[in-house]
Amino acid sequence: MTNSVKVRGADEVARTLRAAADDLRNLDAVNREAGALVARTAQRGAPRRTGRLASSIRVTPGPDRVAVATVGVVYAGVQEGGWARRGIRGRHYMRTGLQANQDAILALYERAAAAAADQVRGA
């Protein structure tokens, strides 16, 4: 005796799962938004004499990561982390930018994951 099972909606499940996976593979827009949150807070907290350091902070998003960094300012690392031998205390403006926005950043990624999952249909 042969039993058979027919699954309805399997093609739709497979198609919508692939679409959801594609959305989660390319989080460029979410990464850009998360980076912007960090950058804005870091810019506000950066030490200011001329404003050059704060204005050098850039966001570079990619499909699976985001970088928030200074560009063209050689003293940025010293201002962030300090230099004990020179008596310079770190200001941690970049670290603070990340820490202050952790909950908002997590919410961005949770919404992106939920939106991807919500599009799965079938069976």
C-alpha cells in the first residue's frame, strides 16, 4: 500500500522564504540608519575646538555591516581613546555614540527581521 501526501502552498512558502532571506542578506538601509544614529551622537559628543573632528565622522553602510569612523583626522583615535604617556584622557565620543543608541539600533534590526518574516506565506 502506497501512501501519498500532497502539500499545498509549498511553492509559495519556498518563494516567500527566499524573498525574506534576500531581504535579510542585504540590510544596507537598516545599517545606514543605525550608523546615522551612532554618528549623530558621536558628533555631538566629539571634542570641539574647530569642529573638524565632529564633521569628519562618516557612515559607510554595506549589506551586512556598517562602519562609523572619522576620515582625514589623524588625532581622532587619541581623542577617542586617550594617550596616557602624554596625559591625554580619552573622550570616548564614538563609544558613547554606540552605547547611547543600543536600544534604538536593536529595534531597527528587530523591525527588519519582523518585516522579512511577515512576508512568508503559504502552507
